[in-house]
Amino acid sequence: MTVHSQGVAASALEDAPGKAAGKSQTPPPASGSRKVPQPPRGRGRRSLPAGLFPYLLLAPAVVSGAVLLLYPLVRNLILSFQEVGRRELITRETVWAGFANYTDLLTDSEFWTVAVRSLLFTAANVVLIMGIGSLIGILLNRLGKKMRLVLSVALVTAWAMPIVASVTVFKWLFDEQFGIANWIMRTLGVSGYEQHNWFETGMATLTIVTVLVVWGSIPFVALNMYAGLTTIGNELYEAARMDGATGWQTFWAVVFPSLKPFFLITTFLEIIWVFKAFTQVYAMNAGGPDRESETLPVFAYIEGQGQFHYGVAAAVSVLTIVMLAAIMSFYFRLILKQEEEQ
């Protein structure tokens, strides 16, 4: 009897499911309840909470800032409530004076004279720095590439000059015998400048210090203003010209509103830097003559290191911080208002 080969193959295929059914098999799970196998986790490994990693990156800076800045500030505040002089330094005694240091300062006319002098000194410097620096920044934006490069290099060189070195140069310029200032005045035919003492009064000394501070601070303002001017599109200037605006109208309607954030931040920094300026004033004439050119930082240094009144000096520094914070609160409000308008 002949059996067709396809029939044998068909019967074999039909018998195969039956044989497989005879074995114990687990039915496939439903599609909705199927679980994806997860790789095993180590017992010691735990993922960081969300948002914690940025704080871990900032932690070293916060800790170093607290050690280098916060601790001296707190220590200085504690010292301002103590009486620390020669005797206390020798005997290592801690004598608490309470608010006596602050009371003596606030009732001392010399302290208020120095405080008013510091405020006027800061105001004069900041006005000159911001005015001249802004004009030079506008000039940088108008110059060609070569002249802009030359002026930028000159500004950076003046900015990078060490303070003590620049004070030495200025003292030589205004020297009694060999100073260029006296030579220029004699050349112009002005009498009375043979060995003229430019540091004879406190006002004259602070005037020379003002020239030094303005000269050293203008580069920062000029470069900052130039950087702000590069963010203003040319289409705004073209629109102002099409409307027939003059140069001043273009400045107040186009340039100044765009530069207002830069202007406020730069003014904020300059007030802080000028108000706490110490090296320029002390290295020029040590606060003289007769302590007539002292500002608050120099006054605190002389009271501490010169008169050995360390508790009083600490109180002066605390009052300086309070005065500076009161002055800057006005600018903080302006900056916050500017951010709300944007």
C-alpha cells in the first residue's frame, strides 16, 4: 500500500501538538499582567533625592564663605561689645563693655565728621566714575576696531595697575620738589608753585585721592557699558533716526533704557568699592594731615592699630556696614523694581 509523502508529513504535524500537550506547560500570562524583569540592585546603593545634587556642588563654596567671611564678621561683632586695649591684650582678659563703644562713637563729633566726609567722598567719586566711564563706553562703541583695541588695552592696563604702585606714581607726580604738577603750573606761568605742598590740607589730599580712585575705576565702568551697548540692535538706532530723533533723544529713549540694568549694577558695585576704599587714602598720606583726610575705614584702622582701641575700631567697622547697608537699600529697591518691570 502506497502512502503519499505529504500525508505522512501532515500526520506528523498533527501529532506534534498532541505530544507537546502531554507535557506539563504553564500557560502564557495575560498581556496586561505581564511583568518586565528588573535587574537586581545592590543593597548599599541608594539614589540621591531629586534636586539635591546642585546643593552638593554649592556646599564647598558655602562652607568656605562661611569660614572666611561669616566667622570674622561674627567675631568682629562680638569684639565691638568688649573693651580691648593694651592691658587686655597683655592680661588676656575679656572685659565686656556692652554698648559703651557704640555710645561713645555716636556721641563723638569726630566720628560724625569722618562719616559725613566718607559719604561726600563716595558721592563725588561715584558721580565722576559713572559719568566719565559711561562716556568712554559710548566712545568705545563708536570707534573703529583698531582705535577701540588701543583704547581697550590702555583701559585694561590702568585697571590692572596695583594700588600701591599707582599711589606711588601719584605721590611722585605731586611731589614738592620733583613733581610734574608743580612743573606744569610753573610752565604755565602760575606763581606760588615753587615747592608747593599738594598734601597741605585734608581737602587737597582727598582731591588727589579722588583723581586716583576715578582713574583706577573708570576702566571697569567703560568696559561694562561698552558690553551693554553691544546688546542693542542697530534696528533701534535706525528707527530713532527715521523718527527724526536727535543724539540726546536717541540716548534717553533707546540707549539708557537698555543700559539701565547695567548702570544700576555698576553703580551698586562702585558705591561699595569706593565707600570701603582704604589703601588709596591711607597710602597717600596716612589720613593726614592731622587726620583731616580720614574716611571710615582709615578711621577704624588708626583707632585699632594706632591707638590700640580695638573694641572701638570693631564698633566703627560694624557701623560702617550698617551705614553701607542703609545706603544700598535704596538701590536694592530700584533693582527689584527693574526686575518686576521686565
